[in-house]
Amino acid sequence: MATGTLPFVVNRHKVTLTLFLVIYIDILHCQQFIIPFKAPSECGAEESFDISSLSCIRCGPNQRRSTTGLSCVCKTGYQSLTTDKASITCQQCPTDKAAVTKDGFGCIRCPSSLSDEGKCQCPPGSVLVERDVSGNLLAEARCETCNGNSPALSVPNSSGDRCERCQASFINTSCVCNPPNVLAGGLCFPPGTLSTNVNPSVNYAQLKFSVQSAWFVKNLYSSSAACLVYSNLTACQALGNMCVMNMHSFSSVSTDACGLFNSIFRSRATAGSTQDISYWRANLPWLYYGDEPGLAHRVLQTDPVPIGFSFRGRNKNTDIKLLAAVYNVRGEFLRWEQVKGGNLQLCPESATKQAAAFSFGTAYQESCDLSVAELLGTHPEPLFYDVFMDLGGGENRKLLPLPTLVYNQQYNGRFINQESMKNWYLSRRMFLVDTLGGREKSVSSLPKVIRVASSVRIRFQLVPRTQEGQVFPPLMIVTYKDVSITDINTQTVSTTFNVEYEMDQSEARIKTDTALGVMGGVAVIYSLLKTVSWKRRIASPLIDVETMLKFLLFYAGDLANVFFAVTVGTGLYWLIFYKAQQFVSVLLPLPAQEEQFVTYIGCAFALKAVQFLHKLILQVSVDVFLIDWERPRSKASRTVQATGEPKRDPSPVSIWRTYFVANEWNEIQTIRKISPTFQIMTVLFFLEVLGFSNLALRDPWPTLQRSSQAYTPSYSLTLRYGLTATLWLCIGLLQVIFFTVFHEHFVEDKIRQFVDLCSISNISVLLLSHRCFGYYIHGRSVHGHADTNMEEMNNNLKREAESLCGQRGLLPNTDVQTFQVSLTNRLRSQYDRIREPLNRRNGPSRLMDASTANPFEQNIRAYHTMNHFLGSIIDHAHADMDYIVKDKLVFERVIGMEFLEPNEKSIFYNDEAHSFSDVLFYGNEATLLIFDTLFFCVVDLGSQSFVLAAVLTYVQQMIFRLIRNILGRKNLVNKTLVDERFLI
């Protein structure tokens, strides 16, 4: 039995072991690693912060925390004993050698008193000696006095452990600066060199107060005196830096930083200049260009930069190479530094995006909000930059200084750089952040105010009419913001860095205005012709207020077309010539220069909206009547109730054909030559999906796809409008061509179908868009009857197809069914008399009489009367209201005006172009297309969103289509006397 159970026991142990391993591995996978947080400041007096374990560890016996808190040192009166490389042991010094040496590894007797740290100290002018020349520790330290007299002329060094020769300004007969000499900044100045009554204040004009800067108190006098007396280069640079920290400002106080600098500058007039630049005096930094009136214009717009820029080709050059000489606040030269991303740009951004700022033609702008606490930590002292443009040249490398315009600079209380260019005072040196000048008590205290470059802008101006990409010297414009410190942890400051490019737009503006003036004059003449034509068509010779209003309405539409043509042409011009140029010859207008262009777009939209509403009102007030040519075929028998005798009356004509034609007319009122939905979706597809919108970016690259890592500049409103309007018009025109050439010939032509429907239905349509002008669709059936059965209808159509019957035209042997009609005043008056009872019924109740008690019967009578009257007119039954048929002259068609006035007879003009569609959306496609284009562009320019513009354009189209349908339906009911209940 035992041998039989052994495998079971082994297997059970295997299962147990496997289960344990699975549970253990699962525990390992689920373990979380959590450590407590400790900061160095949280460690106790006898603890130090271990940078390895990120925790506080206890110091050894007789040890305390160091000043940094990151290590342990021996307590006062204890020397360090080296035990191993990782730790120390502290041992108390004996009472006869109670002092600890400076290095902490020995005990020694002092010749005089001890310091608070338990070390020996010597009186002023003496140095402490603790070891002999061989390095052996002395039993007792010695205080050796430095000989300040000639020829030794020595003083203790800054560490106090050796004597060294005193500074040159002290050397006369001793190293002591005795009165009346002045000791300042470690230098000794002779009396009368410079007034000691200097003004060490920094003016914060935005906050309207000044701060007595601790840095200026400590260094202003000594730097000024050292620069003036000894021509000390570092002192002169430090003085210039303090003037820059004061915004290069001049005032009536000549003892502030800039006043002292300019006093020294004037005193060096005989010392010569540096680099042959008269504004750059020997040994002084170059801070100003000069205060001559008009100097800024001569510096910035006289001599072009001796290099050219090109966007493509073998000589492609788009790199802007800037170099900066960097100085610290003490006036020490630090380095030459290539201006790339991180030095002049405060906003944290990727190096790829920051590098785009120095690609010529790319309008760069980066903005951000920076924490004041972060600025205090990263910029304890300001750095100063003298920026140059690197012109290249190999071994003979040349630099072009960049003029700087400090927007906050004051000249005797005036912000001169915020005035016109003739008053500008150009300067050179700049800084980004100053957290030092606003410290009052000491240079290590929290500043009361900090000053930050809230805007750094580099502006390039193209040389007029250049074909080689030449520019004038670029200008750096710096705007500073004064921030009063209240709570550094919550305060932020906004900053912007941008590079912009401009050219003189006066010539382009003159050309645009000239085009507007000339085309606007043509529009006046065209509007006058329209007004004259309108007066002829309403048969009114008088010029009254209504005439003037009509002229203004016509002129609004024509002027809208002028604005639209000029703005689209302008936008397309900039799009093509800017994106396709090789050598730089044109630059985009700045956003401020685009305001007039946007105003023109707004005018075009407003005027086009007026024209659109005007046409809409005209279309929903057109006079419409359906002339039914059907006549009864036989007489039906009916019984008269009064006598009971049968009587034969004509059988009534069916009204359904009239209702059918009316419904078809109602349906075609809002058809268009394009599909609005397809139009919107296609434009959106090109702009957003294919990336055509990238062509409107303010850079010279005509690429449709951009990397997400690359910098994306802002959109140019001019390019955005030109691109969008051109794309919308092109797609719209392609749709019109497609519908006109293909769809209407091979698929469906609803306008011609309506004319055919009128002929099949035996119904003509009279449309009067003006009082004495309109359109006539001749729908009289060549078969005499249309109210028939299916068999006869098919036979009639077959006979017509085989030319076995007459043609459909108004005149014999013609096919022309549509006409423009110019009616006589007599005919129109008769038309109005027939409709007068209906107009009275629709008017005030006091004008109604007893005969209008039954509106339905009145409608029937008016309908039959009008149908008989108009039918008889077409049949030439009224000699005094007869008409003639003729063709319009080509010039009449072009200007839209009839030369002949219908005095005796009405005139029917052959119209194979079916221009009766002018009272429909179909015939006003140009107006609708331009209105939709402008609506889309205006919404997009305001919102900078193509999607929102597309949505709102679609909503607008649906709303106006609904309005047109509703009002057109009501007008159709009122004018054709068709019951509204039968309109589907």
C-alpha cells in the first residue's frame, strides 16, 4: 500500500509547489512601489538630505546639517577625521587648541579672537597663516599684516589668506583710499571726477512709480566713474546695461543711468568712433543711433541689405541668420550666440517650430502665459543682446546691426516711439526679463517689480519694385510690461514673439481704388440703363422718389458685383504671385493692412444681400395667370328644377389641367442650375480633406499637406478669401456647365419640360414682372383639345412626332412658344379692371360692397372673365389691343432694354432662351451663386472656420428657399385664382 500511495504524494507536492509559484508571481505583478515624499527643507537640524534615497538621514555623532542641507559637517569646535571615502568622524579639539583650521581637518591656537564658526580671525589688513611653506600645521596661527605702502602696495585678497597687489586706482603712495578721494565699488576715484549725487532709481512708467534699485545703488556710481575716469570696458558695458534696464529713457534728470551714459558719450566726442560708426564711441557700448529728426527713416528705408532672398530655384535662400553678442548685467562679454529658438523666444516650444521664425516669408507668431515664479527662477539676472544680421562672406564675414525700437522709451516724458516714424529714437541693446532692477532692499531680496518683454517683433520691409528679393535693414520692436509682484505663485505675464514681413501697399491700394472707381462708374451707367428700362416697362415717364429708390437698388446690385470682382481678383492675384514667385518681389499685406480689403468684402456682401432681397420681393409679387384654351366638346343634358324640363348646357371643362400646371410652376420656383448641397460638400472636401486651406497660410510654400510637428502660421485673410471665393466659383461654374451641357440635354430640363407641359395641357401662361412687361408661354394645343382619354392623347402625341399636325408656335409654321411681351397701357388697364374686384376684396373692408359677399363666386367670375379676355387678346380679337411679333435686336438683348415703346400695339418678342426663368431662382443663378460665395466667405473670415461657414451657408439656403416657396405659393394662389388646397 505504501508503494502504491507514493506517486500520489509526489503529485500532491507538485501541485502545491505550482500553486505557490503562481500565487507568488501574481503578488509580484500586483505590487505597487510607493515612497514617502521628503524635501531638503523638511530635514531636521541633525539630518541631511540623501540625494540617492531621496530621504532624510541622521548625521553622525557631533555632526550637524551643512548650509546646503545635502551633507553633514562637524559641529563648531570639532575637527574632521578621515575614516573612509564615504563618511567622516568628528573629534573635539583640545582646550589648548580650541580653534578649527579653515579646512576643518586640524586644531590650532589663535593669536586673537575666534569667529562664530570656531575659527581664527585676523584684524583688517592682515591675513591668517595656519601652515608653513611646506604645508605643516603650525602650533599657533599667525596674523601677518599686508604692507600697503610702496613698493609692496599689497592688501589681503578676497579669501583673506594671502596678500596681493592692490587695484591700480588705489596706487599712489598707499593702498588706502584716503579723503577727499571717493571709494566706490572697490575702486578709488579722485575728487571731483563725478558727482556722487546719482539717481539710482528705475522708472516703471506703466505703474507710475519708481524703485530705488539695490543694484543701481551698489553699482551705478562706481560703473559711471570707472567708465569716465579709467575707460574701464566692463564698467562702461555695465553702465550701458543699467541704461537699457531703464528703457533707454532720457529725462531732465541727468544723473540717472541714461543721463550719466550720455554725459560720458558726449565727453568722448574727441576719442573717435568704433567700426567707423559715429554713434558707437570708443570704449562705450552702442546704445543709440542719434536723435536727429528723420534719422529712423534714413536708417530703415534708404540702403537695402546686400543679400537677396529667393523661395525656390538654384539660388534658394530663405535662411535668416541672426547673431547676438551676449553680455551679463556686470558688463562682461559672455559669447557670440546664434539667434535660434530659445534665446529671444520666451515661450517653450519645440525647436522645429521655433526655427520657423527664421525662415524668410513665414509669418511667425508664438504667444504664451508665463508664471512669474518660473521667471524669477530662470532669470535671476538679465542677459543683454546686441543683435546683428549675418551677411556671410566666408573669411570676410560681415554683420549688419539690427536697429531696435523700444516701445516704452521716453524722451523728456514723451513716449516718442509710439508716435510717427519721424520722431522715432532707434536704439541697439535689449533684454528679455529683468528681475534684478526692481529689488529694493538688497540684490537677493524678492523684487517689487519685474520687467518682461511682452512683445518682441522683427519686421522685414521689402524694397519697392525689387525683383531680387532685397529688403531694407530689419527692425526689432520690443515692448516691455511692468509687473508688480503680489503673489508670484499665481501671477502670470503674457509674451509674444513674432516675425512679420511687409511691403509698401500704396501702389496696390491705388490700383485697387482705380479699378473700383472705373468699374463703379460703369456700374452707374449700367444702373441708369436698368432704371430707364424699368421706367419704360412700367409705362411711367415721371422721375419720382420711387424711380430714385429703384436706381439705388439697381446700383446696389451692380456695385456689389464691382466690389466682388475687384476683391476676388485681388485675392487671386496675391495667391498666385506670392505662392508662385521665385525671387521675392511681393509680400502679403499685414493684418492691419487688410482692414480696407475686408471692408470691401463687407460692402460687397451687404450690397449683394440688398440685391438678393430685392429680386426675392419682385419674384414673389409677379402677376401670373394661366390661360385655359380648352373648350367644351358637347352639351350635356340637365333638368331644370323649376320647370322639370330637360335642358342641354355645355359640359364643363376640367380644372385639373390648370391645377396640374399651377403645381408644376410652384415646384420649379426654387430650382437652380447647381446642387447647393453638392456645392457645399465639394468646397469643404477640397478645403479640409485635400488641404487646399494650407494655401492660405502666411508662408510662401504651396504645399497642401503639412506635418503636425511643423509650425503652422496664421491665415492671410486676403489669401483665404481669394482661395475660398475662387474655389466656390470654379465648382459652381463647373456645375452650371455640367447641368447646362449634359444634364439638361440628356437627363432632365425642367424649364423646357414645363413649356411642353403647357402645350400638352392646352394652357398658356402670362407672367408680368413689371406693369407693362412680362413673359408669355404659348401652350395652346395644336390638337384643339387636351382634356381627353389616354388613347386619344397618345395618338395626338404620335401625330405630332410624325409632323402630321401643325407646330406649337404662336405664329403659323413656327416652334417659338416663349416670348417677352411689352404691353400697351390700354391692355394693362383692362387687365387691372378685371382684377379690381379681387383687389378690393383683399383690401380694407370699407372699400367692399355688397357684390363681394360671396368671394368664391367672385373668383369664378373673375377667372372666366380674365381667361376669356386674355384668350381673345392672343387671338387678335381686340383691334385696339392687338399685338405684333418680332425679334429683339442683339443690342437690346445685351443691355436688357426695349427701344420700341408699345404705344398702339403690344409687342411680343421671340424668346427662345426661355427668359421667363428670370422670375425664378433658375434665371438668377449668378446672383445666388455670388451671394452664397460672399455669405460663406464672410462667415469664414469672421469665425476662421470652414465647417461653420458651410453649415451656416446651408442653413441660409434652406431658409431663403423656404421663404421663396411660401411667399411664391401665396402669390400664385392670389394671382392665378387657383384654390390653395389643390397646391401640393
